[in-house]
Amino acid sequence: MAARMKGDARRSQILDAALSIVHAKGIRSLTLRELADSVGISEAALFRHFKSKEDIVDSMASAVFDSNQFFPRGEGPWEALENMLVWQLENFQRNPLHTSILFHEDIFREFPSVKERFDLRRSSRSSLIRQLVREGQGAGTFSAEADGDAFSLLFLGGLRQAVLEWRHSGFSYDLRDKAPAMLHLLRKCLEVRH
């Protein structure tokens, strides 16, 4: 058995172990037995920290979602968009296991509360991108012809594709190296044409 730990430390250890199992084997392989064995505690001890397996998954997803919150910063709309993309690529580079939650459809099918929060997060991110496009158009720095909905799809879809390719490569390269080419193409979509 594992050494005795304080509540928050043990809870974090359990969530980290759960994330590792989901990453290595998928959400369907996350059993209470495997999780308890991975942490070195009894199944009963899991229930000192969580009400159920659903509570574990929900808490794990919450931790991942919370660490993937972006708050725009920059001198203007383009800088905020640029910072958003670079920040997200850097965050995934530091936390590759997070992609097991954010880019795995099985977890959304099996745990509707996680899907609901993910959908809210995606909708919020998309709204922010559309708002930044409108701000750039209002300032005359983005083309009035640019469609905020379409741009949001390109931005988020390009990010998703870049992360999925990186995942499928076994995280074999630095994801942040994708930023310059992606930003160049995204910028072209917003350019004012003279």
C-alpha cells in the first residue's frame, strides 16, 4: 500500500493516475480496480476522495478544462488571436495527456456532463474568436469580407487537426513549431485587400 497522504495530495494523485490510464488505454479501461492499483490504495480508499467513477472522471475533466482556459491578451484583435493559438499549442506541449480528454470522443459519449462542459468551452472559445474578428473589422485591420463563423471554424479546426496529428505521431515533435505556418494562413484570411 502507498504511504499515507493528505486529502488534497491523494486526490491529485488519483486524478493524475486516472489521466495516465485514460491516455494509455482509453476511458473504457479506467476501472476503479486499475486506478486503485495504480495509486497503491484499496478501491474503498478511492471513495474517501470521490463519490463514484463518474465523480473521478468529472473531476479529471474539470482539472483539464480549467488548465486550458485562455484569457485574451494583446495590443489588438490579431495579437489576441495569435496569443490564443500560441498559448494553446504551448499548453498542450507542456501537458500532452490533456489531449486524451479534449480530443477523445469516447469520454463524451460515456459521460454527458463532460460533453456538456466541453461544448460550453468550445462555444465560448468560438464566440471569443468571432468577437475578435468583429473588433478587427471595426478597427479596419481585418477585412470586412471576413466571415467570423468561418474563421472560427478554421482556427479551431486547424488547432484540432494539428493536435490530432501530433497525438498520432506519439508526440514525436514540438507542437509549437506548427504555430508560424498556421498563423500565416490565418492572417491571410483576415487581411484587408487593397
